[in-house]
Amino acid sequence: MADATPTTTRKSGNGTPRATAGKQKSLEDQVSQLQADLKSIADTLARISGDKVAEARDTAKGEVRHLQRQAQHVIDDVQSQASAFESELKGTIRERPLTAVASAVGIGFLLALLTRR
């Protein structure tokens, strides 16, 4: 029998080991460049997403401030209406005290009837 370990020879384009080593080095350089490019892309995406998060946070804060101002205006309006109603009610009680007392007694009687059931 012949030799137990088969030997195969690969020939590159020009058949020299130096050319094969050069191609391997070129491929390694390209892979390294691709890795660097991918890292750069990942860093850019992280920065962009961070910018978008900050932008969304600022927008949300602005909306919260706007809603707080609107809520404060509503509260102020309700307080002024309640104050006006209170003043009107006090004036009515001063003008017609017996009517006010009779109304209060009637409302109390109705509430008593409703709560007994």
C-alpha cells in the first residue's frame, strides 16, 4: 500500500504560497474593517436613539407643563365660580331669610326620607 496520509496540494491563482498568504491577509483586513464599520454603525445607532429618547423626554415635559397650566386655569375658573355662587347665595339669604330657612328645612326633610330607605 501507499502512504497512509494523503497529501493534497491546493494551487492558488498563481500557485505560490505567498499569494495565498497575501489573499488571507487581505481577507483578514477586510473582516477587521467590517468589524470596525459595524461598531461604528452600532455607536451611531446608540447615539441617535439616545438623542430621540432625550427629545421625547423634553416633549413629554413640555406637554406636562402645558397640562399643568391648563389644569390651573380650570381650577381658578371653578374657584371663581364657586365664590360668585357663594356671594349670590349669601345675598339671597340676607334678602329672604325665611325662604332660605324653609328651603333648608325642606332639603333636610327630603334627605332624611331618602336615607331611611
